[in-house]
Amino acid sequence: MKKISAVITALVTGAILTGCTFGASIDTLMAPPKLSLDQEQIYNELGSPETSIRLKYPKSGKYLSAFIIEDIDGDGGDEAIVFYERLNHAADENSLRISVLDKREDGWHSGSDIPAEGSEVEEVIISKLGANSRINIIIGTSTLNRSEKNVAIYNYFNDTLIREPTLTLPYSYIGVNDLDMDGQNEFLRLASSSNGEPALAEAYNLDKNGKYHKMSLQLSDSYSDFDISYGKLPNGKLGMYIDAAAGNGMIQSEVVYMQDRTLQKVSGTPEESTATERSAGCRCFDVDSDGSIEIPFQKTAPGNERAAEGEQLKLTEWMRLDSDMKLRKCYTSYYSLNDGYIFIFPEKWLGRVTLMRDIVNDEIAFCTYSNGGIGRELLKIYCAEDAPSRDDRISSGYMLMHTKGESAYLAYIPSGSHADGDGLSLTAGELALGFRYRD
């Protein structure tokens, strides 16, 4: 299948194309790019002097353009999916629309144009599902304030965009993955708890005859927004590590997997899920890059107990499922939720090192801790937000650990940290081994 990548990150203002007007985000562009011949033809098919439109952009996922150009019907040629809204639509007509155009020898031609649910495009996924060769177009949309999301599955056949009538559903999370590791993808939907009904996980498999087979699993009655990490489980299955908002700025984790065409939870009781509760943002992560996911737990670092709750530094303990599917601790670390970095303590530090905030220098200090007392500094980590701050620290002996955009993450091992001979001093190699960054 020939595939042309056509993610257009910026579009011209309405003055360039007859009949087309664009949103405020487009109007702020300083120098719009020159359109290709394909793009001009697509615009001309969409707009006219009688029809004013505004292009709509998916807000997350792989496809972030109002235009997606791919072979969506498996014929070897390309189609263009376009999201837009009509500005002069009838009062009883939904403004958000999906248009599909076919590319032929003489250019682009409109093939199908239908209304979409909602007013905003949230996410687009294009994938085959199950044993069926059909290419599915999965589109998540939302209302204007993004408080309600709905997903619909379409396929393009005989120049017509067809919506699957049984699969227009509310959702909080959607995704596609090979959940049972059989070489075929399933569609996953997570729905928040609502009106007294518990949150729900559903997986859909599409058979050769075009029939969807649904697998459902009830989650907690308090879950709302979700984030998912995938990793291998001790039983060889693919684990879905679901971090769910549980209210009051906290999240809980559920581990789900597919077996024998059913969705199953690792945790046996609601209490086991509640025991994973922690601050929002402290999400599951493969902290040691071995393909298995760890679940973080937070506790107040020794010596921070008397500080105000919002000022206390936390140690993060990473728990992993073992062979009997029970959680056990595998690492202790400092995890900066704001800056995104993690430093895993070497084993010799366990129970003997704590954290302090150096307010003057705006950095985190790792210090010895014994009999309730805080001792010498062993390590300092600083996040520089600009090049001058970065260069100043490097000139003072800090080591550059990671960069992201203008930000730089730097670490310093004080020269006096080796003084006491207690075996707690850190080498540059141990520093490099323990530092992680979470994108």
C-alpha cells in the first residue's frame, strides 16, 4: 500500500483561499507555508464562495492535522480525510463534518461528506482490527467544552464513509493494541463512572465476517480520566497498567490483561486498588527499561515530616508484580513530578539517605541521614530553564544529564561527599546509572 505522509502543521489564512476562513490559532501564523498542488486541489474541492469553513485539528494522537492522507480503503491509492466545520450551517445541523476525497489521475475529487458527532476532534486512529482486512477509521470527538467525548468507528467503501451503527459510544480513553499478543489488534475503550455506574474497560475484536466481539470488565465506581502504559506481565501476557483519576487530585492503578477472550484484573479486591492511591501525575512507568511496568508509591522523605504538606519532599518506591502476581518493592527513588526526572537510589543509600530542598540555589540535595539527623550532601540536582543558567552550572562543575528543549538537567557531586568513609559517596558512574528522564 502506497502511503503518503501529509501532516500539515500550519494552514494559510482565509484570504489565500476563496470561501475558506480559519480559526484564531491559524491567524497568529507569521509566515504561512506555500501549499502543494495536492493541498490546493483539496481546498478547492472543499470551499466555494457560498460555503465558509474552518478546519478542525485533532488534539492528540498520531494524527494532528485537519488533513490525513492515506490509503483507507486498501485499493493502493490515497484518500484524504478532512475535518472542518461549516460557519453558515443551518440551526438544526451539526457544524462538524468529515470529508473524504479520492485522488485520481486528474486530481482530488470529493467522495463522501458526512456530519460528525460533537464539535471538536479529539483523536484519530487508523488500523485494521482482528482477523478482518478492513481498514478502520476510529474518530474521537467532544463537545465544545470537551466535557463529553464520543468515539465512532468508520470504514470507507465504494466512495462512501460508513459509520458502524453499534459503535458510537462515550469514552475517556481509546486505543488500539494487540492485547492478547496473537498478532491482531483489538480496539480498547475506557469509560468513566457515571450516574452510579462503575467505570468500564471494553475491548473489541473484529472477525472475518465484519462482526465485532466485545469483552467487558467493570472497574471502580469512582474512576474518571485514564492513562495507560503497556508492559509484559510475569505470566507472559501483555499488561494494561491503567492509572485512573480517583478524585481529590489522586490516582489509583489497575492492571488488566486479556486471556481466553476475556479481560481480567490482577487485583482481587477493591482494597488492593485503593492501596495504590497517590498524587496525580505519579504515573506507572518502566523505570528500568526492561519491558515491565512499575507502579510508584510515595512516602514522605525522612526529615521532611515537620514541613507543610505542600513543601514535603517525597521518596518514590517502585513496585513490580512478581511471579505470584503480587506487588513487591524493587527500587527507591526521588521522582520530580514537576521536572520529569527520576534518580534511583543505589542500594547502599537505602535507609541512610534523604532529601532536602535547597531554596537558595533552587535545587534538590541528597543528604546522609542517621538517628533522625541530616548530614552532608552527597548529590545535588538542578533543572536549568535557559542556556545561561545551564552554562553557569556547568562551569561550576555540574554534569549535564539530560536536555529537553531549552531545559537542561544537571547534577553535582560535592567534593566533600567522600569525607566520612561511610561508603555512601557517589561515583559518576552510579550517578549516570541512576538518572532517568520521563518524557
